[in-house]
Amino acid sequence: MLDAELIAARERRGGEAPRVLDVGGGSGVLAVPLAVEGCAVTVVEPSPNALATLHRRAQEAGVADRITAVQGDSDALDQLVAPAAADLVLAHGLLEVVDDPKATVAALVGVVAPGGALSVLVANRFAAVLHRAISGRLVDARKLLDDPAGVLGGAGEALLRRFDTESLRALLADTDLAVELIQGQGVVSDLVTGSVLEVSAGAPDALAELELAAAVTPALRDIATRLHAIARR
């Protein structure tokens, strides 16, 4: 999906490098591979330690000249990045941890270039319910099910919220971007053990095909570990 976005962006820019903005991009797990593929990537990240790791990874991959690292928070995005500056804006694992997701989405939308897209990846509340139930944490599963924000609270909870398909769609629909897609990620692939993949040489390919189909099947998408949305200007 993101590959298609980058191809389209390159075409819109007459062959020039697509401009990618990775907000909360951390140590460059996405940024470095994108730069290797020829993108010009800006990473906005509050952690200086993560940015140091990003710099090291970029140097090792030989793409330090294609990555711009900016230390800052998403709530100050309009002060860090020019309006409509990015062909593809990534917010992967971001909306679960910001103080005000609505304000963050508004800031993200503001930096999407005409024809560009916002890619959002979030933790799925219903998947968290199922995973805890399967592991025997039934009380926690019930708490997650009862809480519309999908949070447990307490010292061990790293996320401020989780989403379901409708809450994610509603958050993105309240902008001037058009929501083109909401699909699952980790629908079946996060449930299949390594021993299953060792049964036959074709098992990994079969799993990949099953995952692609399940990702866009509503009943299965809605219990995926993560939800991936694309919204376009």
C-alpha cells in the first residue's frame, strides 16, 4: 500500500524523490528503509536517544543525506514543518500516546500536500480484548471491552487509548481528508505460530495471501492487532 503511494508521489513530482514525514518516527525503523528506496524523509521525534539511533542507522545504510531529523512533539508540528510539505505523512503508533488525538490529526492533516496521503496505524481495542482473554487475563479483557478507549490504567499500561474501526474512521472523517481505506494488520499472522509455518515450504506464502484477504474482510479486519488507515487530500 505505501509502495503505491510513493510511486504515485514520484509521478506527481515529475520523477523527484517523494517527500515523507514520519511523525514519532523514533529510531528510524520506517525512515531508513524509505530513504534507501530513494525518499527524502523528515523524522519528527521528541526523544534525543531515538534520534541518535536514527542517525547511526542512517549512516550505516548510507542514507544520512536523505533523512532530516527534527526533535519535537507532534503538538508543535506546525512550528516544525511547513504546511503541505509532505507527499506521505506517517503516524504509526502515535495516536495511542498523544494527549489530544484530535488536535494531533489536525496538525498531521495540515502538512499533507495536495494529492498526498496520511497513513495511520493504531492498536485495535478488540484485538487487545481477545489476546488477553486467550492468555487467561479475563479481568483485563473485560476492562478493555467495557472501556470505550480500550485502556487498562495502572503502571503497566503504556497506551493512553486504543481504537476500533469506527472510532478511527470518525477521528479521520472529521477532517478535510477523504478516508480511502481502513484495513487490518496482523489479522491472522499474529496468531499463527512458527511451527505452523514449518509444515511446508509454501506455508509462509499461503499465510501472506490469507493475511491480505483477511485484512480487508470487515469481520476479520475488526479484530486485527492493528488498524491501518489511509486518508487523502
